[in-house]
Amino acid sequence: MSEPFRIDAGALRARPKAAGEAELRAADRAGEAQGFLAREPRRGGRRPSPRTGQVHAKVLPHVRDEILEEAARRGVTQGVLIEEAWALYLARQEQERRPGAGGPDRPGS
Amino acid sequence: MPTIVIASPKGGAGKSTAAVVLGTELARAGARVTLMDCDPNGSLTLWAERAAPPGGVTLRSGVSEGEVVRAIRSAEADGAVVVVDLEGVASRLVSRAISQADLVITPMRATTLDATIGVRALQLVAEEEEALGRRIAHAVVFTMTRAIRSKQHQGIERSLREQGVDVIAPGLMERAAYSALFEFGGDLATLPPQGNMEAARDEAARFARAVYDRLVAREAAA
């Protein structure tokens, strides 16, 4: 049986170790150089759209399909349809801003 | 108080066993110890669920990559010797924990596979020493060893020593008592008899003493 030992707490101290952002990045770079990579899933990333439930939602799925079909029918890109829709939107805005003019949903007084 | 990081990218090398044996033996020798479970498998947490950790030992579970540096510094400032158990993968969590280590211990079974993969931890320590501009003490401990050392064991150990690697003696033999720690919780003093308990307690105490001596020698050399 070996001699039981008692720890002299006074003899044990942590060495000064920097733990700022620069040191953290240096440790990360050293790890990456040896293949020690980030493996935890990232938290707080982009959340699904509450409207469509998609992370990279642009439009509702059925609208996306309709745009896709129309663009294919006309032989243009989807961007062309978006540009045309934008032009219509701007025209409507302009019409609404005209004094005394009602919008498409608001008959003029 | 110093931080001891148990690190090897090889799974099944004996990291959690080494962490529990070391932490509980240091506590029995009078230290306050924080065991930090950074392994998503939660081996230390399972150990602590079997029975309340012995006096002087506190468990901190579920420490993630984003928290590990702050958690270690907080435990150190609290006056505890920190023993960090890591998952057996090459992850950023490992490199961040090592950045805060006073001593890195790499458990290694005496097989070529364990040695080949375990050496990556030593290479990481060397890379971090250069990046951080400070010396990080590190050592290897052989685990699950047999009473009669195989030629492979002898060859691996000789090769490590020739490369200047510090090898902790005694290693941790393959013992029923060490496995049973995860079945019953607690420490070797409270464990129901499993195999040769006296030899297990003796070896565990000498292992903890060897680690303590390295921490004190490092302090004296600083």
C-alpha cells in the first residue's frame, strides 16, 4: 500500500492564462490547423418564417409554383416576372399618391 | 486552482474513467474538485446520478463550446481543482479547453490505433503553445493496461518517451473497480468490493499523486 498523501492547497495555483477574444481565436485557429473543428450545431440561426414555415422563404409554396410555371410558359426567368410585378406595384403606388385619386381598392372620391 | 484537461480525439480511450478516478482521489487527498462534463454522452453526469458525488467534488454538466472557457475560469476562481472530461472527437471544444489547461492528460490504451489517434492531442497542445505563447504541460497515461505489459505496449511507451513525451506512472489497469464506478457512483473508498479493491485504491492514489506532483513541479519551475 502506498503512503496516503495530502494535498497542499497552497502549492497549487492556476497559471495566468489569457482568455480574451484574440486568444480564443488563436486557440480556434490552432485547433483548426490540427483538424479540431466546430462540431456543435449553431444556435440562434435564421428562424423559419412564421408566414411560410420556411427558413429561406421568399413566397408561399403555391405562389412559387405559379411563378415558376408562368415563367416557363413565357420562356423568361422568374426575375422578369418579379420586375413586371414591381413595375405594377410602383404604378399603383403612384396612382394612390395622386391627390383625389383612390387606389385600386378605394374608389376615388 | 489549476485545470487538468483530459483530452484525446479517440473514443473509448478511458477519459471519463481517468477523470472520475483523478477527481475523486484528489478530493480524498483534501482538494476541492470541480468535475466538468463537456462530453455530450454525459458519462460523468451518469456517474453522478448513480450516487451523490463524494465530499469535495462538484459536478458541472453539459458545458458547451461557447461556455467552456468561462466555466473553467469561474471554477478556478472558486478555488477548485478543475478536471475537464471531453468527448472523444476532434472538436473546437477540445482546443478551447486546452487553451485554459495547466496540465493536459491524454489517456491512451496501449494499442497502435489509440497511440496514432491520441498523438493528435499532443500535436494540438504543441500548436496551441505556439499560438498562445505559453507552455502547456502535457502527459500521457496508459489505460486498461494488463499486469504483463505486451510488446506493443512496451514499444509504444518507449517510442513516446524517446520523443520526450511525459508518461505518467502508474497507468490505470483494466479493473472491475474502475468500471463499477459508473455502475454505483461515488469513489473507490465507498464502492462495494469489485475484484482486487486494495490494488485499485493503491493504484488510483498513486496515479493522483503523480498528477499532483506534476502540478506542483510545474508551479515550482514557473
